[in-house]
Amino acid sequence: MLLTPHARSPRRLKAAALLASAVSVCLVAASAPATPLGVGDRLFPHLGNPGYDVASYDLSFTYPGSNNKPLKAVTTIDAWTTTSLDRVNLDFAHGTVESVEVDGDQASFADAGEDLVVTPEEPLPGGSWTRITVRHTSDPVAAGNRDGGWVRTTDGLAMANQADAAHLVFPCNDHPSDKAMFTIRVTAPDEYTAVANGLPTGVDRVAGQTTWTYRTQHPMATELAQVSIGRSTVLHRTGPHGLPVRDVVPTQHRAALEPWLAKTPDQIRWLEGKVGRYPFETYGLLMADADTGFELETQTLSLFERDLFTEPAYPKWYVESIMVHELAHQWFGDSVSPRTWSDLWLNEGHATWYEALYSDEKAGKSMEARMKAAYGASDRWRAAGGPPAEPKEPDAGQKISIFRPNVYDGAALVLYALRQEIGRPAFEELERAWVSRHEDGVATTADFVALAEEISDRDLGGFFQGWLYGEKTPPMPGHPGWTSVASTKTPAKASAKTATKASAKAPVGAAAGGAAK
């Protein structure tokens, strides 16, 4: 629910000395140039902003009937200030700001890099609720399909906000450490269907326009926000425990996609058997007619390229494993989010692990063979992208380039080594405890190490130091004959097409000798 800010009247009753001091601070702040801030993330130092904790976002978009034109938008943020603020920095780019209000009063604002810097009439005291309302446009053309943010499909729009590109769509505190509740409203011409994260709470039709409203029941990182606008059909089915499952597909491709979509409830049951009950209020697949080069685990509504399901070159087992990869992220990455982007291996390593385990159990694609092949390539991956828990910075202008093999199969290899080290029973207990203990929260690599030590009742500091941070891959427990050979050539840089959210567009298991059959 939205948190209502405290009334502003008590602020206007301050003692004269305090008021004079506040005015002085405002004048000093107003005279200083607006500057971009950040929460100090090692990989993205200017993303996120200090001084406040967002409780909820209320997003309203008006789609003009063309994905080549800006959307009119209103973003309302309810937040708790953690310190006194003369200014509030929001992450925002690729839109025009028309006005900003803070607690109902007009506020001045300025751009600074990819920050929107808001100066309220009065300083915001620490420990208080505040509401910031920004009226702006949201431009899908400026964002483009490759930078993240809005993705233009053949019939409308979708979102792909990773890594931290939500601020290309709406003003926000764009870092996964600050999760919040979301209400999303989309107004579009009647011939379009709009779907967003969470469950629908209302559909209103007036004068040829329909407004669709959705609300999450669990906190969400900004990178996981999703809005689909298109000539779509929403298909409904039921998952385990009565879970509502809804898929969004281009209407003209409904019949061809239905056999794939029917697999989701059983995939949810399979994952629940491994790690526990599905953590959200709904799930489904968004099939987009777009060429993104990746699939994406947007919370409760994973984004997929339609071609993944209609291209005959992709074998059935491969497509199903990718479905499981994004589904596994609902536990690992969505419900339990990384505190920093250096903790990315916890997301992708686990999703890749369950993708591979599903292929092993359901399609006979050997997990051990895949891990042996990954071990052979691991030193090359570490040289190119860094150790799994200390990835190298993204290439200039390519935020998505942090998604290299070292955080996919390279990180799954860490989990395989851990299972070898502590045994299967302890490992499986750890996996369940991880998602249960940190549900709806954020967690770090140090948290995972501590939990592994608690459950195994062992000191694993040396083990994790080598596997997570070493330049070279440590010996594999139980497999002394496995070898990893560093390439003598300069590693090729990852691209958005090869270092993808689906463990690359090449068939999963190719590294283990799997063929596209």
C-alpha cells in the first residue's frame, strides 16, 4: 500500500532560529551546482542515491498508440528519509520533466548526468516520510532496444531494465538494494492490452481509452519492473496451490505458443520440490515480438523473445531449460535480491544451476559433463570477466556486459564445488534456507558464505576465497583430474547477443558437448 506522508504544517511552526538556519542551508544548497550521486556500487558507482529508502512507487503511463512517441507519465514516490536532505537525487534519463512536487508543494529541479536533482521548499528532516511526485515523459525512442529500459516490439512496448536501466523509463532509486512496492497504471487505446507486475486491481474504459491497474504484493527492485503494451492476449491457467498463472502473447501467435506455456505449472512444481514454495502472488511469461538478445526475469512476468519458442533450430530441452532459468530467478534474484551488483553471481549462478539440473533430470543432459566442461573454461572466463564474486566493470556504454560466462556457468561451477565439498544433504538444506531466510529482502555474498558455514558446521573461508575471488580456479573436490586451461589469446569481449540473460543464445550445454538437435 502507499504510505501517506506526514502533514507538512508542523514544519512551518519551527522556532525562528531553526527556520533561519534552514533557510540559510537552502540558500547554500541552491547556490551549489547539482551533482550526480550514487550508493557506491563498485560496478555502477553513480546508480542509486543515499539519504532515503523508497517504500512505494505509483507509476502512471499514457500510451499514445505509437511506440515511436513519448508516453506521458506521472511517478509518485513515497520514501523514508534516513538523513536530513536539502536535495533529493533521483535516477532519471530519457524523459522530459514537466514539474516536481514534494509533499504537495512545488519543488525546483535540475539535471545532473543521469540524476534528477530535486530541491524542496524546505529541507527534509531525517526520519520522516516524504512524497515526491514527478510529471514527465518517458521516451522509448531515446532509450532504444539495446540500452535497456523500454523495448519496442512489433506491436507496442515492453521493459528490460537490467542492469539498472529502470531510470531510463521513470524516476527512481535505481539500485537493487532499495526494493519497494509498486502500483502501475497504463492507459492505452482500447485495441491494446496492458499487463504489469503483480495482480490486476482494476480496468476502466472511457472514451476509447482503457486504464489497466496492477499492484505488487511483495517488494520489488526497480530493475525487475515490467510493463507490456501490445495487441496481446492474456492466457490464464492455475499453478500449484491455486497460484494464478497468466501469460501475455501476441494474439496472432497464441496457438503456436500455447504448448510451451502449458509447461509452466509443472516447472513451478519441480522447482518448489528443490527450494520451497514459489515466493510471489502470480507468475507468467511475456512473449515479446522483439529482438533483444536475452530473456529477463522481470518479477512475476518473465520477458522472452517469441522467436525462442518458434525457431525450429532450438531443441525442445534447451527451450524448457531457459524457461526454468528465468523461473528460478523468481527465487534467486527477485525474492532474494543482490545488495550490490558484485553479488550478481548469486542470481545467475543459481538460475544456471537449476537450468542445468532440470536438463539433467528431465532430458538426460549430464550435469557432471557440463560442469567438467565449465571447469575447463573457467580460467579463461576469470581472465576475461573476473572471479565470479568480483566481476570486472562493464565495458564503456554497455551495462549489460557484466553478464559474462563467469557469472553464469562459472558461478554454477562454484555451487557444484560447494555441493562436492559439503555433501548433497547440506547443500540442499542451504538452498532452501537461503531463499526462506532472505525472502523479500536483499543479501550479499558474505551472507551466503555465513549461511553455508552455519548449515555445514564448517569453516569454509578458504574454500570460498579461492572459488569466489581467486584468479585461478581451485581444484575441484572429488575430481582431481579436472583441468582448466587459460587461453593464450586475448579473450573476446562479451556482447549483448552472446552474454545474455539466457546463458547465451547458443544452446545450453554446448560447453558440455551438447548439440542443437
